[in-house]
Amino acid sequence: MTAGPQVPQREVPAPSGEAGPADAATPLSHACEPGASGDVPGTPTSTGTQADGRPRARLVGIDAARGIALVGMMAVHNFEATDQDGGLSLAWSLAAGKSAALFALLAGVGIAFASGGRRRPTGRRWTAAAASLLVRAVLIGAVGLLLGYVVPADFASVILPYYAVLFLLAVPLLSLSIRTLVGLAATIAVAMPLLSHVLRAGTELVDPVPNLTFGALVDDPLHALRELALTGVYPALPWAAYLCAGLAVGRALLTSRRTVLVVLLVGAGLAVAARTTSWLLLDVLGGRARLESVALQSMGQEEFAAFVREGATGVTPTDTPWWLATTLPHSSTPLDLAYTIGVGLVVVAVCLFVGRATTALLRPLAAAGSMTLTLYSFHLLLLSSPDLPGGASGFVLQSAVVVVFALVWSRYHARGPLEEIVARLSGAAGRAVQHGRGPGAAGALPPA
């Protein structure tokens, strides 16, 4: 990432509720600045004020990227995996595995913004940011566990409990430099899938993986923890690679065109390199034939074909190491992580570039992306309703409802309903730590 002068950035409401006292955002010096051409009509241009009374500016492109992730997950939840010809449907080709990964990457971006942007927190600022982050993790996890009671696992896998674990894992990462975060992301992307493959040896995959609830957490906490960390649909330990990559992006100078171009090129390079490496290993060096010969000993031909076509449920089988050479959606292999990080970086960079030039195209996405905790939860409730259609009509209906709600709500409120609750409670936790040194103390966080 490109280094530059100290330019704090704004907070980004998200599924994580990334609003809190640790944000030291200032108006940005380009199209994102309130009152400039970068404002998104019908959406708030700032979220609160700084200590000097100036509004906190918004990066419209980041909200738009969140909106894309939300729409992508809605599409996967509504459309069938295969089309009428038996091939992978367009919705799944475009979004399966990529949308959830983009959410996780943007969690890191939002955490970086909320904990000071380019100014990494230390001392009391780190403690306050950590306290705020811990409260957010608990609240997001609680929402996810409640949704687990009403959302059937064969309809959708609720990401929020896994998301909460990622928040907990982010606490010790808050003060790390961009270079360290990039190195850590690469290390996790390679090492954690290998470790997971070893630790899960001899276990069977569960499809679908049940959505976690408070009851499941209390009845068998060790099993729930294993699922959240290693065996679930969004296993937090390998997915920490997304978190680190997002934190690195959030610490960078995103008001710089050069920085955004670097993000774009790195993302494109990662995606191409991951797919090319997988092709070389599987199709040139014979890995695909070896994988198939082993896999067919435990699954039928049709089951294997569907698995390879539609993707995994968070992790791959452990009967052969050749699974680790795939880029199957939701497989959490090294190459899948590299590929989806790359795609996520490209989406973020393109949204940032478009946001600098115009916001007319981004308005609906940015409005929805500014309150994705609320809208994602609402989408899951709609999806679980027996009275609403599925498929294309369900997707169009749900998309229209969430976008219209976001456009109307954001005209009068800086945050979505659930985001506001999370922001107030996590903000109170951060301020309680902040005030431990007394008002105005050196290094204290500005009031939220």
C-alpha cells in the first residue's frame, strides 16, 4: 500500500456495526467530502462529528462495495445453484463464495476505519478501541444466534456468529502496520487451511451445517467453538486472512488514486495467480484425476460432480491433499482464499474509483451498504417466510424492499436501526475506557 500523510478516515456502518468512539475520521479531500459531488443523494454524508465539531466523512465506494456483498448473498440465497441445463447458474457463478468473502474483507476495512484509520491505536486508544470491538462482537454474535432459531440451514447459513469471532480475532491486530498485516494475511491463507486439513482428518462433512443458536452454544460449547473456528461454513481461523487483508486496506491512504490503483492491481494479480496455479496443479500436473479417484471412494459420481460444480460448505474433505489445490467456493483452501481476496480487492477498488467520479450509479448500493446488519437480518427473515416467493421473483422483491428502505431511512438517520443500537452500546464501552484517563487526556479518543 502507498504511504502518505496522515489522513484519518470515516467510520463505516456494516454488518459488524463498525461505528464507535475509536473512529478518528475527518472530511476527505475529494469527492467523498460532504457538500461535494461525491455525496450520495438520499444517504447521510457524515456520521457524527469529531472533537472539533467537523463532520465525519463517508467513503461512498466502501458502502457501495458492502451493498454489492449484500446483494450477492441475497442472490445466492434465492437462486438455485444449477440452471435448467444442469450447469452452474449465473447468480452462483458471480456471487457464490465471493460475496461472503467480500463481507469478511470489508469487516477488516471497517474495523480499521473505526479504530483510527491510518492512525493506528496505541495505549489508551487501543484499549478503548478493543473494548468497543469486544462489545460489537458480542452484539453481532447475539443477533446471529437469534437468527439461527428462525433461519433453516438449507435456506441460508447465518454469517453473523462467525463474523463476531472475526471481531474478537481483530483485537490483537489493531496496532499492526500495513506490511505486517499483509504478511499475516498471506501466512494465514497458506498455513491455516493446511492446519485445518490435518486437524479435521477422519471427520465427515456436514451438509447443510446447522445454524448456531444460544441453545447449541450452551449445550456443547466446544463443538460450537470448533464449528466457528474450523469446520463451519465461514471458519474464522482461515477467514482471518480476509480480516487482515481488509485491515491493511483500511489503514491505507484510500483518498489517493495511486493507492487505490495498487489495491486494484494486487487484487487482479492475486485472482489470476490463484486460478492459474489451481489449473496447473489440477489439470496440467494431474491433480484432478488423482482427486477424483480418491473422492469417488466415499461419494457417488453425481455427488462428486455437484460438489465440484457448486462448492463446499466451508471446508473440503480430508481424504486427499489435492482438495487444497482447488478454488471451489466456500472451500477455504489457500487458493480459494487468495482468489476471493483478490476479487474482493478488485471490487473495493472499482467502487472507490467510481465513487470519485460519480455517485449516481452507486446511490442504491451505498444506501443499502451503509446499514447491512439491519438489511442482512431483514433479508434472512424474509427468506424464511413461507408466504414470500423464492427464485428470481423473491430476489427482485427482497432487493427492492431493502433498497427502498435504505434510501428512505438514510434520509433521516445516520445509521440503520440495528447499527444504531450497536454503535451506542459499543460507543459507551469505548468512552468508559477513554474517560478512565480523564477528559482531554493525551492520547484519549475524541468523543463519538
